Amino acid sequence: MDSLIGLLVAAPLLGAAVLLCGGRRLDRSGPWLGTVLAAVSFVIGAVLFFDMLGRDGEDRALHQHLYSWVPVEGFQADVAFQLDQLSMTFVLLITGVGSLIHLYSIGYMEHDERRRRFFGYLNLFLAAMLLLVLADNYLLLYVGWEGVGLASFLLIGFWQHKPSAATAAKKAFIVNRVGDAGLAIAIFLMFTTFGTFAFTPVLGSADAASEATLTGIGLMLLLAACGKSAQVPLQSWLGDAMEGPTPVSALIHAATMVTAGVYLITRSGAVFDGAPAAQTAVVTVGAVTLLFGAIVGCAKDDIKKALAGSTMSQIGYMVLAAGLGPIGYAFAIMHLVTHGFFKAGLFLGAGSVMHGMNDEVDMRKYGGLRRYMPVTFVTFGLGYLAIIGFPGLSGFFSKDAIIEAAFAKGGTQGWILGSVTLLGAAITAYYMTRVMILTFFGEKRWQPDAEGNAPHPHESPRSMTLPMIVLAFGSVFAGGLFKVGDSFVNWLKPVTSYEHGHPPISVPVITTATVTMLLIGVGVAWAQYGRRPVPVTAPRGSLLTRAARRDLLQDDFNHAVFVAGGQHLTRSLVYVDHTLVDGAVNGTAAGFGGLSGRMRKIQNGFARSYAVSMFGGAAVLVAATLLMRAV
């Protein structure tokens, strides 16, 4: 079975090569080819999954060595794969949700002239992400990591004729390069410390390294995770990434790119377990981002950007859980998987709404769409209930587990983290209820555009609604299935260490508090938007609201500190260069030039002048000789 692992990556990689190099002859069949090859990868993953289930928990890991990449003395880099319970979870999520997004894209991109290239980029994205999670060493993981960055740049900027899309792609690429520098430094530290960057020897001997070394590696891995998973302070690219086609948003936000940081931290758990300072940094980043993204999501009228803020917040939950160590690793991945279902469904639902509303994204210009788009309404509504943690749905089980683990951290830190997660649950319920009301309830608010064309909302074609229905089933049932008999925790236990947490208050009390916060969030949103007319133009709002509309001034901060600061630094360096460096060089040249001019006057061509000079020189020599004798 281990020989099939490489085919997981090879299938979508083949699709990318054929679609990007095959020319216009594949314009009509290309989308279906890309979708079939993504589905082939999912089928291979399913075969390997069922084979893995037939093995004992400790013997489920498979390895495949393809070839030696860099075979030199003292430095061995292999192209080899490792398929264990953690990577298998990601394989099924990436290929399963990715295949559904491919199918959805057939209808969504039907009229785009460059759809063959789009599907080639989608296949490239899947191949890179699969390489990332299947690599058995950090260097090969880095190759997949950079491949995901490249593919995201191509997909976010797919409509590069729009300046906003081109700018968003560059922004995502540059911000992620900052995080990628952290991953590169972490790999350097691993090699100098352990003499290798393969998972097994690095993680197996992590307890033998000094705490300072592990802290340095952990902090650099966290920096990398902040870039890929849009966590504070490298979160600014995520909202702008909505400039790409909606299927791209679903792919990046649900099953692939933003989950890579959570995978990296969880996979490197042995490093963080030996570095409490780095672990605290992870928890802090997750907690801050959890609230940051939720607040931003409350103020967005663009349906995709509201969901982008939601993604930032939900990934914050996962990062916080991963930072809790053995009591949180499994729940971070559990929430990652359930989030993959309902967030992909929400983004595809948003794309369906846009499809029926002439690509309008302003929710204040929607209203009452449940009557016109019943399938979209039901599937989106189930995703909404799942993400707010409605009892019995997927998000309820996975998010509640994280809240319980946060309280189980113990001490003051546990109470703070638990309170943050509860507050995040209330804000999540508020902004997602706001999205539901503005989009599907109330009276219609759409108007003809400047050219007199009014939207005619209608249900999307079956190629778009079918993936939404499948994802809705996952949004409803996945969490409950994972919770039965602690099946998901037991599945991951051989790979990610697990300790049962003991919150200072009983689990029923925590659950009651969570549901209460959920109801408060829903109630406030209903009172504000469900019982009042919704103005088409957003009111000015409070200072916090205005700041949230500007992403809590994250771009303003980056511009003031990095852009303007960089400009001032550049001007200062130019001034120093012109004044000191050029001044010294030019001053020296001018001095020798002046001296040369004066010396040149002595060489006038008159014999009497030369005779006087010779006489003067001889007199000086005679005087010096007499003086030396006298002394």
C-alpha cells in the first residue's frame, strides 16, 4: 500500500501539468479533467484510509522513499512520504473538500474564458498541499509550503485585470514570505542541533535539546504558522484574498492553506512540549486572533470578507488549542476538520448568492433571498448553525472541546483563556446571525445598477448545489461521529500525544455557559437587524465599528510602521550616502584636483623657472645637511 502514497500527489500534479501546458484544445474538457484527477486522489486516499483502519494503532504509519534529493556527506535530503493518522486526516479533507470545490467551480467558472488555467491552478494547489502534509521531513515540507504560496498567488490574482486582485495577490505573497523566513530559520536550527530535519529523529530527540534551542525553533515555527494561517501579526492578507474567485476563497479558507499552520504546530508538538515559552506564545497568538477576527467580521458588509474574518477567528481557536499541548492537539485538528465542512459550505453558499445577484457582495443589497434560493438558504443555514456551535451540529462538539480544554489549562491562565473562548463564541453567533439576516431574511433591498440592470436572484445549477448539499451533511454529522466513543481522539492518539484535561468547573456548566453566550449573540443580532429596517447604506457607527471596517487598522499600522518607516529609513540612508560616503569620495577627488591644478602651474615651460626651482631645492638640501652635522 505504501507505493500508492506518491500517487496522491501525482494525480493533481499531472492535472496541473496537462491543463497548464495542453493549450486551448483542453478549454472544454479541462475543467472535468482537473475535477476527475482531484477525485482520483480522494479515491486513493480512501483506499489507504480503509487499509489503515485494518491495522493496529501503532502500526498504521506508512512510508515511501522515492529518491535521494541531496545525497552528500553530512547532508542527506530525501524525497520521502509519511502517511500516518494525522496526515491521513488532512489527505481526506484536502482531496474530499477539494474535489467538491472543483465540481462547484465547473458551474461557477462556466463563462470564464480562462477556466482551463483556473483548474490547472486548483490542481497545483492540491498537489502542493498534499506534498506539505505527506512529507516525512521539514525540508520537503518546505517545498510544499512554498508551492502552496505560489498557487495561492496565482489563484488570488487570477482576475489580474482587476488592480485590486493583482494587489491582493502580491500582498498575500509578500506577507507569507515573512512567515516563510521563520520556517527556513527553524529548519536551519534543527539541522545544526540534530544533524537532520527528518520528523522521526528531530521529534524523537527533542527532549535532549536545550530549552533555549527548542524555544527558538518553536518561535520560528510559530512565525511561519502566523503567515500561512493568517494569525496576528501576519493576518492582513486574508481579507484582501477575497478578490479571487469564490471557489478559491473556499479552498484557501476551508481545507488547505490556512490549515497548514495548525498542521505545522501539531506535527511539531514535541518541540513545543519542551519549550513552555513558545507554547505560551502560541496560545497568546490564538487567543488574540480569535477575538481580532471575530470583531472584524462583525463590521463587514461584504459577505465574503465577513466570512474571512470568521476564518481568522476560527483558526485562532485551533491555534489556541494547539498551544495547550497534549490536552488540545486532538481538538485543534477536530475543529479544523469540522470547520473544513461548514466553512467550505458557507463560502460556496456565498458564491451561489453572488451568482444569483450579478456578483453583488454587499449584504445590505440582499434581503429575502430564502424565497428565491431555497437550496442555498438551507445549506448555508446549516453551515451557520454549525459554526455558531448550535447543539448537536459539528461545530458544537469541536468548539466545546476547545473551550473545555482552555479551562482545563488551569490557574489564572485557564480562566482567562476559557473566558476568551466563551466571548468568541458569543461574537461568532452575533456576526454570523447578522450575515444570515442581511442575506436571507427581511424585505428585498436590491436596486437596479447604474445601467438599469436589476438582479434576478435564482437558484444555482446542480453542479454548484450538489457540493453544497454534501458539505451541509458534514456540517451536521461530522462532529457527532467524531465524538462517539472519543473516536477522533483515539484515532490521533498514536501520533499526537493526548492528556485528558480536567476543567475547574464541570463540563455541563461549561456547555450551559457556551449555549448561553450563543443565545446572547443571536439575540443581540436579531434585535439589531431582524426587528429593524436595514438601511442600504451603513450608518457611521461607533469608533470601534469604524476601526473594524478598516480591519482594526492593521493595514494602517503596517503602512505607518513598515511602509512609511521603510521610506524614512531609505531616505536617511540616501542622505548618509550622499553626504558622508559621496562627500568623502568627491571631497578627496576635489582635493587632489585642486592640488593638481596648483602643481600644474609650476610646469610652465620656462627654463628660468626650472633653474630657480633647482637652485631652491639645492639650497634646501645644503641647509638640511649643515643642520644635521651641527646637531
